Amino acid sequence: MAHVLIVEARFYDHLNDMLIAGARAAIEAAGHSAEVLTVPGALEVPGAIALAVESERYDAFVALGVVIRGETYHFEIVANESARGIMALTLDGVAIGNGILTTENEAQAIARADPAQLDKGGGAARAALAMLDLRERLG
């Protein structure tokens, strides 16, 4: 049984709650356990995962959060740099599912976060578990 850390950038409570519900359901359906760690924003997610990797307490990680486009360039920085940080960790062999949503508006975010619709939280959890399985098979 794997122990998965869900690292969430809590900014939009109602959207994050849906993402977490989907991720937890997918992890538990696969017979694994999960724990949630909250960080201030999407830019902090890769750093938190890197610190958690060092603890050796977790087998896989799910990155969750929502970044909605605003009127400034900040959206691109947050979206690109959080993804870059997560990708760097995956290239080091860390099993991560990236469920940080980057959307144009709240309606798009709701459709993607809702477990009854696109269930991106569940998808990220399944991706993390798939990468864990792949690492174990190839390692």
C-alpha cells in the first residue's frame, strides 16, 4: 500500500475541495492512503514536494490548485513556473500527478475540478499512481 501526499495550493476553497475529493477517491479506490498538505500558492507546490521527498514518508505526490487568468502577466508566471518545478521533480524520478488547473475563468475551473465532470483531481491521483507503478517496475 502506497502513502500519497496531496499538496494543494489553497486559493479557491470550493474548487480545491472538489479537486481533493476526486484525488482522495481515486487513491482510496486503488487501495492506498492519502494525506493533504496545504501551501499558500501554486508556486510553493514544487518546493513543498521537494521537501516532502526528503522526508521519505511518501511514495507518490499529487499537486493540486487552481490558477485563473487575470488581467496581468502573473498568470503566465504562476502557471509556467509551477509546471516547470513539478516537471523537474518528475525528471528526477519523483512520482507526481499534476492537477494544478490553469483556466481562463471560474466556469472552466469548476468543470475540471468537479469529480462528477472532468475530475482532474482524480486524474492527477491516477497519474501519480501510474508513475509510481512505472518507477517500481523499471527501478
